[in-house]
Amino acid sequence: MSHTPPRDRELTRPLPLSLSPHLLWGEGMESGTRFRGVGGWERSERREEEEEKRRRHGAGGTPAPRALLREALAVPLMLLFVLGLRALVQLSLRQLLLPGALPASAFSAAAAREYLEHVTSIGSRPVGSPANEVLTVNYLLEQIKRIEAASSKVHRLSVDVQRPTGTFSLDFLGGFTSYYDNITNIAVKLEPRGGAQHAVLSNCHFDSVVNTPGASDDAVSCAVMLEVLNALSRSSETLQHAIIFLFNGAEENILQASHGFITQHPWAKLVRAFINLEAAGVGGKELVFQTGPENPWLVQAYVSAAVHPFASVVAQEVFQSGVIPSDTDFRIYRDFGNIPGIDLAFIENGYIYHTKYDTSDRILTDSIQRAGDNILGILKYLATSDKLANPSEYRHGNMVFFDICGLFVFAYPIHVGTVMNYIVAAGAILYLGRKVAQSKYGGISYMKNLLYGVGITLLSWFATLFMVLVVAVFVSLTGYSLSWYTHFYVAICLYGSAALTKLIFVHRLAKRWVFVNANAHYLGELFFDVALIVWCFGVVVLTHKGLCSAYVMTMWVAFPLLTKLATHREFTLKGATLRFVLMYLLGMFVPFLHTLYLVWAVFEMFTPIMGRSGTEIPPDAVLASLIVGCTIFLSTFFISFIYLTKSMRKSLLLLASLSAVTLILVCSGTFFPYSSDSASPKPKRIFLQHITRTFHGLDGNIFKRDSGIWINAFDYTGISHITPHIPEINDSVQAPCEDVPFCGFPWFLPVQFLIRKNWYLPTPEASPSKPTHFRLLSKEQMPWHSTRLTFEIAGPSHMSLYVRAHEGALLSGWSLGDGAPVADFKGDHFVFYSHGLQAPPWKFWLELKIDEGDFATMVTVAVASHYFFGEDQNSPQLEALKPRFPDWSFPSSWVSTYDLFVF
């Protein structure tokens, strides 16, 4: 029987109308045939055709069939691949220490835990409280004295208790000015007997936010530093430089104590580099998330000395972008001291950060040990490094750094990374250019197909993001936000499966309606090349912008390209076989593993933040966007499998069903956002302030006075879950915004743009035993045609000052910050004040310029006082209300006053 090659049969078929025939090969067509113009098919050169025949046919001239993937094989394989890598990531994160791999450490986690438990047993330690200024300070000094008594003769140990007063401004939360008076720092200097001209600084803070024991933030860091000091002081090894251990007592007051040290302490002149120990979670691994600026040698020091590395330049660029509403003492030392440093923080389990659950028993001993080993190693390295004497000589750009599952760290200067990135991008471009130039791929036609593929890929991304955001907005509008807060798998099932469904659906439509009758293997190669183009473009753009995180894109170009070259022969001869898939997955192992490692860090940080991000930002939209981004990132080089698989109907149906069922369960209230589980609590955060407000007119008389409990819920659900337990807290008592500074409420921080919804329950007045006294000391006409108003305030340790210049008046100067308010700032100025145990009344002046004309008033000044400790912290009304809150909530309460004056 004569045999008719499939190619000849194909040439007799009519061309599909849904696609111009010069764009694609027909199904079953050999690659030696191309379409040129409308006139018909043009054969390639005879030699190329013969080579193609020998490649594609067996000995008897029968075409060798090229396999397609079966859905039942491809989908489980990819699922197992992803789950297996996720398990490896989880294992690496849970394995805090590598048993038996390291010699016994000089650092004792048991001793550090004793320090930690003693400090946290003191209780909440807000600035100005006896707990912070007396009990904690005395305990730390006792331990330092004990360490000094046992120190080696080769060292000299000096201790100084500093009580600084100062003021500064930050572009934080829309504009922030700080004033502090008589706060506390304990500085310890360990140096060679002969002294030292240079020093490395290690910083922690022992104060805590109100109503929390602050074990992770930041008592554990101070405990680690005490034990590191103990280990170094006992060592007989001499140091080349000094090490200054700063136990600062006012970090939670927006970085005041570090500013007092670096701008006023005489030892600050010795500091050439620093290590800052912080927390954004409770325990786990401590992440290096900021370095520099532009001091690669510091990263190299960490790489060389850290026993258990965990570092990410991606985390650094995310944090410094400002998307996380937080800051650390790193900023003070960098901006006010011009000193390079390393910022480390625990990031695991941020759900209980700044809550009553942040206790010492939740921090694993292994976490303390690994932190101590790392800090001890880095400080010893820096204190014996020649580079510390003049670090400015080694300041030459940023550093690309990242660890591989905590085993080792890659670190190289950004200029080296730039060269590597462009080389990889150039290699990908050469690969694609060679394919376009080859006649068997169709030349210009292949380029057009690539453009079609890029367009379809981008369309699938936007369509996926749009659809998933629609679902997220629907969930938010129905009142079931944060259903995934305690059960994170809910977010994966709801938004992750919806994202995959949409991606697969768009590409299946493209295969059916755009690439009609196209060869599946051709499309598989085409969309691999499309992914290569997209990430190659990403490499070039991020590298051009100077972002160190471009290395991630480079990994997603280099490894897939090498994988493609390695699997080319298998795919060409046999198609999408099991062997090809396994080789392909093996080649993707490194970028997939590292990306999943980064994805874990992203969700570990951002998911808990959604529980304290305010009432204005829909958390479901944020998390859904992150999940879509991660899905797109991880699936790009698997899109070609959609075209290589015979059918994806079952997978589509399964994913769509999973998403739909999860959506139904979410909207039926099956998944409650919060948890009171003692092992892993995930509480709802609520601030309760019993406030008394007094409004004074221009003549000094009171024109309004009221009192009530002001309620702020720190997440998007507001009080919807609270109302069933406390019916009087409902939307009927939502607090109105008065036309006065900061709406007439005593904000602790300028975050009213994040929390626009709050509630106000009228109650009898709170009567602090030490009320705030505010008075105008003088009003002077200055020679430069301005008016200076001098004020005096006497009140509790924490106060907020709000200043609003009236129309026709300009706040041109003040005795706060750097002496000049932000010139183009249109809102109300916010000044944060705190003091230690003993401080005189706060005096300051404002200077205003008045436009020509007759103006009755110039400025409104309001002062909010916060009673964070002692007998004035609570009131009978607060004590009666707090027990009514459910056990899955964390109501933090105190008494506040708000006094307004017009001048």
C-alpha cells in the first residue's frame, strides 16, 4: 500500500479564515515548509529539507511521531514539583540550626533566655514609665556590672548612662517631627586595653509599646547583645577596634533614643559601622533586610562571618520602597550619622507582633542561638577588620546579596551584577535572533508569531489580575474580608486557583481561536520563547533602573535557556515525553526553589501586616494582587505546557470548581478571620482611648467639651465582628471628623489617612491625676515681619502636638525639627513629644507670617496627651468595657485628652 506523507495531505487542506496563513504552520506540517505571501507555499532549500526528513523519519521513511503531554500525567507532575519544592523551602526555614555541622558556640542561648525572661517579666515598658526608666535600666546595669567583673584582662569595659534631649524631622507617614527630653540610653564600650580610635556599634532597644511585654520587639535582641558582650569580654582574643553596645530606651517613640546617641554622645564619633537588631515578627530566622548604603564590604563581612545566613536584597528594596509602613533605627544612623550598617529582624509570626502575646515562651531557643552566633561572629569580624578604620574608601555602589535556603550566601557588587545581567540578556537575544534567522522557523513570520504570543501573554496577565481583583472586591463588599487571615490556604484556594483558571482559559482560547490548526510542538517552543522575551525585557528594565533584585529575573532567563538547550534534542526527536518533562523540571529547579523561598518571605511579612493596615486599604485586593503576581511569575515557563497538552478541560474544571466552592464558603462566613488559639493566636487589634476633649475659642473660653471612648479597629473589617458582642458599638456611633486639626481626636501617630473609620461612645469624663497644662508665654513681633508665639506644655510622658496655620498665615519657622517646617506641606503639622522620668515643662515657639490684610486668627494649636502607664492609664469605663471584647481580639487601652486653642 502506498503511503501519503502527512505533509502532502496538509497542503491540500483549505487555510483557516481565523488566522492569516503566513503566521503559522498547519497541524502536522513539517518545518521545511513556509508560506510566502498570498501566492502559496514555498519550499525551503533541498538540503535543509533532506536533513529535516532524516531527522523526522525512521529508516523506512515513516514519520516518527512526536508525543504530546497527557493531562493526567502533566498536571500531577507539575503539582508534585511545586509541592516538593515548597516542602524543601519549609524544611529550610524550620531548620534554624544545622545539627552537628558546627563546633560548640561561645554564645549561650540559655543565658540569653534568662536575660529575656527577666526583662519581659517586668511587663510593658513604655518610655517614661518606671518599668522602662528604672526597673529595666537597673537590671541591665546590674548584668553589665557582673559581666565587667568577669571580663578578660586584655579588654577594657566602660559604661555610660545617657539622658539626651533633642528634636528632628522625618518624611515618615506624610511628615513627622519629634521632640524628646531626658530619655535613656545605656552605652557599653568594649575595647582593647590601650584604647581604640574606631568602633562598630551594635544596637537594640529595651522599651516596648504600651500593653505588650515586647519579647521579640526588642527584648530578645537586648538579651542576645548582653550575652554577646559577655562572650566577647571573657575572650582572650584582642580586638583591633572597639565595640559599642547601645541598649536604647526609646525606639518605639519613633527612633528617638538612637537619634540622641548618634547626634550627642561623645562615643558616636568613633562609630564607623553598625548592626541594628530589630523585629517585625516573633522568632524564626533573623533576616538581613537592609545594608549599606553603598558599602559592599559590610555585606562581605556578613557573608564571611554569619554562621547561619539569611539575607535578601529583595527584602531590602521592598522595605526601602516604603510599601511597609515602618522604619527602624537603621534610618537614624544612616541619615543623621552617615554611617553604614546592617539591619536584621525576626519576621516570622507577625500576627502577635505588638500584642500581649509577644512573650518570651514563643521565641524558640534555637532562634536565640542562631541570632547570637551570627551577631557574635559579625562583631568579631568587624572589630578585627582593617576596613573599619576608613569605610568610606570601600564605598562603591550597592551589593547584590541573597542566600540559598540558609546554606550559603551569594554576594557581589551591583556593577558585576549589571554585567552578568546584560550578558544573560544578550545570550537570550542571540538565541532568539538565531531562531528567527533560521529559514525553517519562518523568519519574519516567526517574529510576528512571537509578537502575537507576547500580546496574548500580557492579555492573559491583565485579564487574570482583573478577574481576581473583581472577586477580591466582591468579597470585600460582602463583608467577608480577611477570611484567610487565620487560614492562609483559603487565599490560595480562592485567589490562586482563580488566577490559574484564568491563565489557562485565556491560553486555551488562544490555541483554539487564534492559533487554529497550529502544530502543538511549534506553539510549545513559541511560548517558551515568549516567556524568555518577557523576562529578558524585565532583566534589562530592572538593571537599567539600578535595582539589585534584577538578579531574580536573570535567574529566570539563564536557567530556562540552559534547560531549553539541554532538552532540545529530546524534544525535537520525540516531543513532549515524560523524559523531556523530567529534564525540563530539573532544569527549572534552582529558579523555582529560590523564587518560592522569596515568595514565602513576602507572604510571611505581608499577610500579618494586613491585620494592622487600617480601614481604608482592602486587604483582599492587596493579597489577591500578590497571589496573582506570584502565580504569573511561577507559571510563565509552564505556559508552553498548556499548548503541549492534549486537553486541559479537567484541570480547568477542577480549578474553577475549587475557586467557586471556596468563594461560596467564604461568603457564607465559614472561615472566621481571627483566632484565640493559645498555640498560634491571630488576634484582631483594637485601640480604646477614653478621651476628654476641650475646645477653646479665640478669647480662651471653652466652646465645646465632651468625653467618650474612642475606638479604632486596625483592620478593614472595622467593628463588624465586634458588634454582636458589644451591640452599642455599631455604625450609628461612628465618629465624625471635626474641622479642626486631626479631626479633633488624639492620634498617637499621624495615621488618620489609613484609619478613617472610628467610633465614639459618649461616657463620663476621664480625670487624670496629672492633667495637661498648656499656656501661651509670649507673643512677639519679629524684625522680619513675622509673629512669634512661645508656648509651654506640662503633661504626661507622651504627647502629640498638632498645628494648623489659618488661611492668610504661613508657618515660617519653629523651634522644632530642623527649625523650618516643610514649606509646601498642606496638611496639619504633627509633632510627637516624649520624656523620661523627670523633665521640665516643654517650651517651644512657632513663627507665623501674615499676608497683608486684617485677619482675626493666625493658627490653631491642639495638644493630645496619652497616659500609657500608672494609675492614670485606666478608667472605670475602660475597665468595664474591655472584658466584653471577645477572646480573639486584643484591645489595647489608655486614657487620652485633647485640648484645642486658637490664636
